[in-house]
Amino acid sequence: MSEKLSEKFRAGQVVRLCRSPYRVTSSGDYTIVRSLPSEDGGEVAYRVKGLLEPYERVVRHSEIERA
């Protein structure tokens, strides 16, 4: 299994969103809620919950890093 497709993060782990000029998000830490199945063998996605946000969001593996 390639590094791109392997799960690097697990539920309960705290991560940060990588900075991007194309995404407006609150800064701070996010907790991985669960991993999501990749679509068509593509990049793994995760459902995350911001510590300062009342809702969950979906992010791709390349959009997050360890906190």
C-alpha cells in the first residue's frame, strides 16, 4: 500500500489544518472523529471536529498535519 493511501491518523488524534489561501477556517486544533473510505482509490479523508467549532467537517489527508 502506498504512503498516499495509508491511514496516517486515527480517531481521537489531534491535528491542525494546513494553511491554504483557498480555505477559510478557524485556527486551532481539530480532533479526528473517524476516517472515511477513499473514493476510487484516491486520497484518504477524515471527519474532524474543531475544538472551537460546533460542527464537524471533512478534510483530505493532505490538508492536515499532526498538532
